[in-house]
Amino acid sequence: MKKHYLKQIGLAAAVMAVGQSGLALDFNGYFRANGGSNSAGGAQTCFGLAGAGSKYRLGNECGIYGELLLGQDIAKVENGPGFKAHVMLGLSNATANSPSLTKGGGEVDLPQVYLTADKIPELGGATAWMGRRYYKREDVHITDFFYWNPSGFGVGLEDLPVGDLKFSYALLRDDRQTMPTMQNGDSSTRHDFQLRGLKVNRGGTLEFGLALIAKDSNLPNRHGGSMLTVQHRQTGLFLEGENKLAVQYGTGAGVANGGTGDTSNGSDVRRFRIVDGLYAQINEKLGGQLIAVYQKDTANDPAKSAVWTSLGGRVSYGLTNHIKLLADLGQDRVTPQGGETRRLTKFTLAAALSRGPGYYARPELRVFYTRANWNNAARTAAAAGDPLSASGVFGNANKGSVIGITAETWW
């Protein structure tokens, strides 16, 4: 196990060494560290509803997580493209009191390792890329819900001008390493088409995506699928703001978020989803974000049929230039076919020392109080040991709370 991690770290270090060439090195990163105690007398716990695609993050993320992204210019061609290497090291530790990366739930990953040829003159300034990368992801920050996420390992041509629009195509080869929902030994080829930038109103554009997943596994009972995404992006709201409204329809292995999902899904498995995410910095001190999700899954198997809805928001107010108050309230509901509706409501109140009063100003050093309430159906559906389950830390109670601290930053 340790050799595995050392090999990954060694590869990252080798690419970092390219920085000695004297060309520009970009260094970007993100990390958060969380800790606290719960009302039942233990360490910090986090609350998520069985069957929901996300959870509300503020005061509800456990352990330590970080990403370090290196971008190194490796060649510049006169009147030609610029070549660049990108490597991301992902670090996570499920328990805040264990400093080891290989114990206590710790992991080291390489979620991104790829090369780009940027601004190719012969292709109107488009970018060619090859490797494993986070590719054109769309999410809502307060829940970290990546509802459109065609990431993977492959090759692509990105942002090719088509009139006033930008066309992108990626050919990705997915397996158990790139898509954990797939079975060991399974594989699939995915074609991802995107067209962005269609102006439909002042500050508003339409974006289109189509993922086509082939059935090319030798394993029995494996299937392909597809997902279609149409998104309206509205900018120019308030002092600073953006609204994203996405409508998605997927079948079979395409019911994941634009990637390759469970390849045992047949064509009877279908997903219809609407996501709306609004971010607004209303003035220098007051900002916030709202999310609404409606997702309906249908299948011949009742276990794969359910309706998930989510509604919530976070507000941020700068008391001074460096002290903010934060409040986060959200509710998830999941109604399985023929079953009771599960419900989880989570509320967090926090105070933060921050670089500035804005909603997205980081770093932030927070103290928080989180309270969650859930119903009996949510407790019954929770996995053994989950905080919501009868075998979890809160037992047969339908509520729990946490007091804790969080450090979060990106650069």
C-alpha cells in the first residue's frame, strides 16, 4: 500500500521537476480542515440523506481534504501553440486526529495528469489535450453538487470556434479507476460533445452537452447509455452574480452526471433532472447562494426508482472587512417507489475571520454550530453506523448537533 502511494507522489514530483527549466510554473490549490464534537458525546459527525445526490456543506464536512494543482509551461512555439503539463495531487484524511496519509482513512490520489496544446493557430485558438482531467465541470458550491461532470481519461479538442460559439469534443475511456460506480474489469468508451455560448438574452447564453456511452465490455449484462444537458447561464446579476439553470435527461449508464455510471443499467433506467443555482453578491457586505433540485429516476427495478428534491441556501454578511456571519439552511427529500419519504433538514450558523467581506472571499477561519433533524424513514434507510441510523452515534433520536471549527482556502 505504501509503495502505491510513493509511486504516485514520485510521479507528481517528477513533473514538478520540469519547473526547473525556467518556464512559468503555476501553483494552485485548495484545502479544508474540519473538527468538532457532537451532542451525543463524540467527534464531529456529518449529515447526509440516503439517496440524495449531495449535502449542504457549511459545518457539514468531516476530516481533511486538499488539492494541489501544478501547471508547467514546457514548450513555447513561435507563432504556434503553447504546451503545458498539468498534475493534481489529491489528499484526504477522514479523521482530523490522524496525521498519516495511509492510515485512518487517508488517501493520496492523482485525479489530474494531462498535457495541453493551447491556442492552436490552425484551429482558431482551440486547445488540444490528452490525459486524465477534470473536464468542463459544473457545480453548485453550497452543496458541492457536480451535476454536470464529464471528467475522465481521454483526449479532446476544446473551445473550437464555430461562429460565435465554442465547440468541444472529448473521447474518453472509462474503467473502474476513473468511474468508481463501474465494476472491476469493466470498461466503456464515452463520446462527449459540447456547444457553448449561444446568446439568447442580455447576459444570458445557452450551453448544450451530449454524452454517448458505448457498450464495449466483455462482461455479461453490460449496457451503454446517454445524457443530454441544456443549461442557461445568466451573468451580470447584482454587484456580482450568476444563475445557472440546467435540464438533464439520461438513460442507462448515462444517468450519472455526464460521466459513465453503472453499466448494469439497462435502457429502462432513466433520469430527469432540473438544477437551479443562483449566486449573488448583492452589495459589498451581503452575499449568498440558493439551490433547487428536482430529480426523478425511473426503472423496472423499484430499488432504482425514486424522486429526490433539494432546496436550500447560504447567506453571508460582513460585519466588518474581516469578520463575517454565515447561515446555511437546506432540506433534502427522497421518495423511493412504493416507500416512505425520507427527510433531512440541516441548519448551520457560523462566524468567520476572512480575507474580506465577500461571499467567496477566502481564506476563512470558522467556528460553527450545526443542527440536523430527520424522520424515521431517513433513519431506516441509513447505512449501519451512519449518524442518521439507529446504530449510529445518535441512536434512535431523530436529531443531532455539532459544534466545530473549519479552515478553508483556495489560491
